[in-house]
Amino acid sequence: MPHGRSSANGCVLGADPVPVTRFFPRHFQHTAILTLLISQPVAWAATESVSCEATESFLVSAGDAHESLIPGSLLLVDSDTRGEDPAAQPSVATTQNAIDPTDENQWPWRFGPFNFDYLRGYVGLRLGLAAPAQRMITSELELGGPSIDIDGLIGVDLGPHIGFELAFDYFEYSIRMAGLGTIGEYATYTLIPQLRLRYPLLHDRVVPYFIAGAGVGITEFNDPRPTGGMAPVFAFGDKSSLAGSLGAGIDYFIAPNLALGVEAKRIFLSGELNNPGVEVLDTDLDSWLMVAGFRLYFPETPPSSMFNGLSWPEADRYGLQPYFSFHFGNNFFLKKSVTPDLKIGNESKQLSGGSVGLNINRYLGAELVVDNYDTHIESGDGLKLAEFAIWNIIPELRVRYPVLNGDLVPYMVAGVGAGFGQINDTTLDTGPGTRITLSGRDWSPVAAAGLGVDYFVFKNVAITAESKYVYQESTFQVNGKGQDVNVSNILVGLGLRIFLR
């Protein structure tokens, strides 16, 4: 006979119920049934007077009202047969409306393509390239490209074949004009809810999918360039409009909660350029996006219906562990003076970066870090002259000291690498003979050292906080004369470190 808990009068609750912890979140409104299921062992132990007939009557009545609720058969057995050989026992009567838990079609949270037993949320980040589908705006104006695309996601899978997500994309094109070159930049932001149609293969490990959605796009003309004493060709081009997306991709799960993937999609969007008093020019900003990145799923443990028949190798947290990371934050320049008449802007600028690395053992690791940030070059009276962008590529040694069973990992980093500095987006143009010229593209040695801490929120994912000092000097041209500039700074950032095993 199936295992069950019996009362003194012989009532037995059947075997193999769905765990209450899985059952409750999806059917919390049925409190009476849940109260009965949870309190059943106490009630049977506390009384000898509960009759099987009364119990059966109550449960069958509940089953009539919620015929798909009871996650298993309620079995009634005469007390005289308890303890006997199951083969010798009389046939067992089940309540009407009892459910076969192996029949997925009977569960109330499965309806058409929706299967809430498959329900999991996720967040994602992807990087790639954006290229305009149509470069020419007019016979004299064109869009530059390709551009770096940053793609953020938050979504939910509602079944093996359907899901929804909110996708954010950012990319920026230069705008070029015949005879003048680059006259400005066109930043594009889109926020699009998307339907995602999935088709899991190989025990759910490989998931091709299609996406389609409609949302909003925001375009912004910025950083107008000098035009040799002429008035700017366009002064602004801010616009909000409808945006759409259509594309396809594929995900590959390297862990139950982590999928790496690639995606290609078309963004449908329009913008405008405004030359006050002259014209408002509509622009076609339809773009092709090619990106790669990850989806991080939560909760960490997948539903039992996923990855059936697939086993995952156990990771050794203190052995070889490859990983990648990304981080965002701010940088703070330590020396503001460039020349007696020029200075670095006071405002801190956004830091972004990432790394690939390897934990070698419990205490030692190594990684290759890329950081990007920029600042303004200003005149002595605070007038913005140009932007100065910095890219650093630094191999770093990471010394770790895990505590709290490895969930908290303070560490130190140090390394020597190369930095690239570039003057761009020059803005000052006061006419012939008075223009201040700034230029420069320069590689230089870089050294870095700092402290950080990892806190593991999943077995393979840690939240990271880090601060480090970066020593760096660069050279650029001021009115044609070379100028060495100390651009050493402090970097402070937060991010995620995601382990691949």
C-alpha cells in the first residue's frame, strides 16, 4: 500500500502529494484546503473520534468545489487491514475528482501555452553592435556607425514556450555632413515590452527563440561639433516616438540559473533634427542590433519540470573557476590642473567596465580588466572645451580570503597594463584666430591597486563592490603643443561576478 499517515480509526492520506511549498504560491487563495492539508497530521494525532466518513465527505465536497486542487489521491482503508501485505489488502477506494499527478493536463495552472509550474523570472545584460538600416538622411547628411549597443533585460518565462520581457537598448550614431565631417551625435534609447516565443531542445538546455514587441523610443542630438565659425547646422533633435522590435536568438544554459546567448533584432524607430528657423528634418533610425550576453534566472533552483534527465556537474568553489564580471560606478580625478589655463571638470563621470578571470585556488585568482570613463576639459572660467575619454586594459592578480563558508570573499587586486586616452567632442569654436584647439590619441602605461568584496547571492553569482587607485599619465595637444597630463584617479564601482562552473 502507498505510504500515508493513518489515524487511529484508519484514515490514510495518500502518497506522493505535491509539496506544499510548491503548491501554496500558486493557489494561496484556497486557504481552507491548504489549512486542512497542513494541519492533517496534528488533527489525526489529537483525536480518536474523527470518522473516515466525515473526513471523506469534507474532502470530496472540497474537491467538488476545487476539483483540480488536491495534489494526490485521498485513500480510505479499513483499520483491520493496516500492516498487512499490500498484495493481500482489499482494493483501495479513491475520492471522486482525485488527480493523477503525472497527468500534466489536469493541473489548473497549465492552460494552453502557459505553464506556471515553469514560472521563473530573470534579468539580463548584453553588449554588441548597432548599425543603421539606412545611412543616408539626405543627399548631404548620413549616419555613422556601427555603434556600441548596451541591452538590459527583465523578464519572466510563463511556460516552456512563452515568456515576456522588458528590453532597454542604448546606442549612439555620429551624424556627418558633406564638406564638414561629423557635426554631432545622435543618442537613441528604446524601452520595449517583448513577447518571447521559446522552443527548448536537449532537455531544455538549448533554447532558440523569437521576439517581437512595441514600446517607446527617445532620440537626442548632442555634442555639436565646431563648424569653422558657422552657426551649428542643427541645434537639437529631441523626440519621443513609437518603437518596435523583431528578432531571434538562442540561449545555452551553462547552469540551472544561467544562460549565455546571442541575439539579432531589428529596431524600428524615427527621430528628427531641428535647425531653428530653418527646418525640422525627419530621420529614419531603423537599426540592426547584434548582441551577446546572459540571462540570470531566479529562483536559483529550477522547477522539477525543467532539465528532466539532465545532470549538472558540481562546481568546486575553491578549485579552478572561470568567470566574467561587469561593473558600473564613478571615477574621481585626483589632479584637476592640465595647464595654467585648462583644467579637468569637477563633475565625476560614469565608470563602466568588465573582466574575464579565473579563480586558481581558495586564495588566488587572476583577471583581465577593461575600464572606461571620461571627463571634460574646461577653460579656467569653467567653459567646456572637449571631452577626454580613457580606456584601461589591465591584467590583475586577485588575492582572496573567503569567510562565512565562502559566501563572503574580501580580496585585494593589483596589476600593470596599458591605457588609451583620446580627446573628442570638441565644442569651442570662436572664429578664425581665436579658436582653442585640443587633440590627442595616446597610449601610456597604467598601474592599479585596490580592495573589494564579493558576496555570493547564488552558488555561481556574487555581488561585487570594489575601489581602486589607478596611476596614469597621458599626452595631448593644446594649440599644437604637446602637454603631459596626470589623469590618475580613484575608481569606485558595484557589479556582478558570474562563474561559469
